[in-house]
Amino acid sequence: MKKLDPKSTEILIVGLGLLGGCYARALTEKGFTVRAITLEQSSIDYAVSHGFLAGGSTEVDAELIARSDLIVFALYPHIFVEWVEQYQHLISPGTVLTDVTGVKGNVVGKIQGMLRPDVEFIAAHPMAGREVSGVENSDPKIFCGANYIVVPTEKNTEDAIRLCEELGELLGFARVSRLSPEEHDRMIAFLSQLTHCIAVTLMCCNDEPGLEKYTGDSFRDLTRIARINDAMWSELFMENRDLLLDQMDIFIDRFIELRNFLAGGHVEDMRAMMRHSTERRARFDKPKE
């Protein structure tokens, strides 16, 4: 399969949660036939009744897998690895696999190391999400203005890499980039995992009752991602532990530096740090549509 074609490409999503649902909605809107394998029949029923899924199963359906040209895995890392190990024999030759997994170093190596040579896995990471879960909360608008990262290795063909990039474009991402698994995990330790650590810590450092009656938008914005899936994120943290610990140490050092400026009355140093922050932050705004 060298190109994604709504007339000839059948897509299977394994794991119909928030991101799986967003993929299903976006790709159905583009004319693709999308089916799913997921744990809950209610998730399939919801997606079918809302018109963004052609059907699905709560069982590992051999026919459903075999007829699929592209399989998108939206699973926890360890479940993804176990699934491929147990069921790859059901996948038809020439099928392309991709994923939405938030860490790549261990996962990509394990999957590509065990995968049959007539099936190709090209890793990807949609840098988009919400603080809620479930297919009923899916909305492909979260991809608009967001970034999509393709994570190839030397085992990937250029055709599969380009197909994965095309997928990101079809989904509506504003920017599609390539990173190696090592580059991806170093980047994600800072941009995603550290920010979740900060939000969780902030919510846990002051339990004074009634604070929600007085808060403003700055606190709400900063802690939006503190409503966290503890099972998934603790696994992601552990999968990327060394790189995340490095970023946490850097953050602690910079926080102590700001604290020392305040304690010592070094106003100009504080202001210089704030100016640097303001200048840097402007670069991270989403592109205007």
C-alpha cells in the first residue's frame, strides 16, 4: 500500500477510546471505511450510531484483521506489544501498522523486532488530547493546529514513512515532523511528561479547603491536565524514566534559581527570566488556520 485511498483502503482501529475515536471520526469524514476492535460494546455502538464507524468487535476477529490495509493501535504500551505478539499471525501481508503511543524507545524496538517481515510498523505520535477519556468525548477538532510526529527507524521503508505522514495530513494536523525514537522520547519528556508532573504536583501541594471558590483562569489553565489517567501516565513515565528524571532535575534547578532571585530581592534577575519566558512562549502558539 503506497497511498491512502478512501475507495480501496480499509482501516482498523484497535482501542476505541478518545484518540481512537478522533481518528475514526476524522477518517470517516474523509470517506474511509473504518472499523474497530475494542473492549466495550458500548463504545462500538456509540460510534456506529453516530455514523463514524462501519462496525467492530469486542473480540479479536480474524476476518476483521485480515481485511484491513492499515491498522492503528491506540493502546497502552504494554498491551500494544502483547497484542502484536499474540495476534500478528492474523494480519495480512502488506498491511501497515501505526500507533498513537506516547513513548517510542522501548515500544518501537520490541514491535519491529518481533514483527513478520511482510508487515510494517511505522510509529507515530499525535500531539493532541483532552483531559477526558472515552470515545464519546472524541472530537477531531483537537487535531487542528496540532503537531503530528512520525517516528521512523532504519527498518522502515520510505513508502511507509510517507504513508504515515499522509495520514497525519488527512487527520488535519497543522505540522507533520519526523523524529527518531530517541529524539522523540527526549522531547516528550519535557513537552508532555514534565508538564503533567508539574500539574499533578501543583494540585497535590496545597489541600486547603475551599480554594476552588477563589481560583482564576490562570490556575485552571495550568492544571487542566492534572485530571489524569493514572494507569496510563504512570506507565508512560516508567517507560521513559531516565529522560523524565533528567527534565525534572532541570526544572527543579530553574525553579530554585527563581526562588533565590525572589529571596534575595534580585528584581532585575527575575524580570530577565520573565522576559525570556515571554519571548520563548510566543513560539509555541498554534498556527492560525
